[in-house]
Amino acid sequence: MKITPGVLQTLGTAFKTAYQSGVGLVADTSIDDIAMTVTSTTSQNEYGWLGEVPDMREWIGDRVINQFEGHGYTIKNKDWEQTVGVKRNDILDDNLGLYTTKFRAMGRATAAHPPKLAYGLLKDGFATECYDGQYFFDTDHAVLDANGDPQSKANFVDGAFAPWFLLDTAHEVMPIVFQDRQKPMFMSKDKPDDDNVFYRKEYHYGVDARYNVGFGLWQLCFASKAELTTANFAALFAMMEGQLGDYDRPLGTTPKVLLVPPVYREKGLQITNADKDENGASNVWKGTVQLKVSPWLA
């Protein structure tokens, strides 16, 4: 095949089309169950406002001005890229069949990357700090009691099994922050005088993006490494629903989502959908939460 500007334009369009078809191949790219998306316009965003919003009070006298506690939590945007090199000789020899597969794989990897990051951070929450300086899933988050003294509160039950999670998703802030600075862009370096063509006889096509993930509110996500059973589900549910904020104020959190890895699919369905529990009694938990089985937790 003779290489002309028209041929390169046609190839570039075909490669981009293959890339876009790969983007659509990923079955589960949604992170809405665990993350809120924040549009970023700088290299990093400050989240010092994370923490509890003050409660309503009876208005007696002057207003009381509440100040958000500064936690100094920052999420820095990261650059991401993926590049495919197309050899000039492969174009000349009309040997391009494999490249369609490569560009489709590029699209698939691009679409899968945000959920892989978000769910990966959730899995790492047992050993990664959030805004209050504690691990996201921990047993000693500092919360003030009725007298204003700090007390340790937990959003985690330890054990020897694969972790599973309960989330309250009915809030403005979510357990995970997806910070979006630049959406993926497909670009090419395919001009005859491009260095990659001149020195290496390769035409380069790539995608790049800019974003990152971080933690939101630990109060909205509880985790357990105990075996997923009805009893343990009920215990974690009660633990999350009964948590208190500063000054013993009920937070009103109620689990909405049971998030599990694929290994817990059957047990999750038993708890959330079955008419009977594992002992044959009426399943009182049926329909109380939505089951989310995520391949990104495998």
C-alpha cells in the first residue's frame, strides 16, 4: 500500500473508530454507587471542608457562625496515557489486521480505568488515610461525644474473609471522590516529518487523560471482613445506621447499597432478594438494600 496523506487520514479514522468501539465494550464503567465526580480546573483540589455539616439549631439571639474544620486533604491530578505504534512497513505491506484489535483494546482499557481506580481505592481503604488522618476503614475515627470530648468510632469490622461494604448513597458527598481534570483524548503523530516517523518508522496514536481519585466521607461507607452472613449483615447495618456524629447527634445514615466482590454474589442475592433466609425463615432483609456486585473488587 502506498502511503499518502489520504491513506494516513483514512487509517487514523479507522483506528479511532476501533478505539471508540472498545470504549463501549466495558460492561460496567459506572462509579456512581461509590463516587461523586468533581470537575477540576487546576493541578489539585483541596478538600479541607470534608467533615460533618453542623446541625440546625433554635435561633435565639444572634446567629452562630459555624466554621468548617480544615483537614488539609488534597487530591492531586495525575496524567494517564496509552500509546500504540503502527510500523510504517506494516502499512506498506498492508499488514494492519492486528492493529484494529490493539486499538479496540486501548478503548476498553481507557473506559475501564476510572472504575478500576475508584474501586481499587476502596479496596485499599484499610491501609490508606482519608481526610481525618486515619485509615478510611478504621476503628478509631475521632468523633466528639456529648461533652465535646473525642471518642473513637469505627466503620470497620475485622475478620479473615474477603471484604464487603455497606454504603449510604443518598448524600451530596460520597465515599469516593473522582476528580476529573481532562477527559480522555485520542491523538495522532502521523506526519512524515514527525520524529517518531523519521527516526523509528512508526506512526503513533495515543490517548491521554488527567484525573485522580480520593476519599470522601468515611461515615457513608462501612466495611466488614467477617463472613457475609445474614447475622453479620444485620450487625453492620445496625452499626452504620446507629452511628452518631459530633455531640452525639444522629447522622441519619441508612445503608442503601450492599457492595460485594463476585465471590459473594450468591450470598448477596440470598440476603437482598430471597424470600427465605439460610435457615428457612422469612427473609426480613429482602429489598432493604440494592445489591451491587463489582468485578473491580475481585
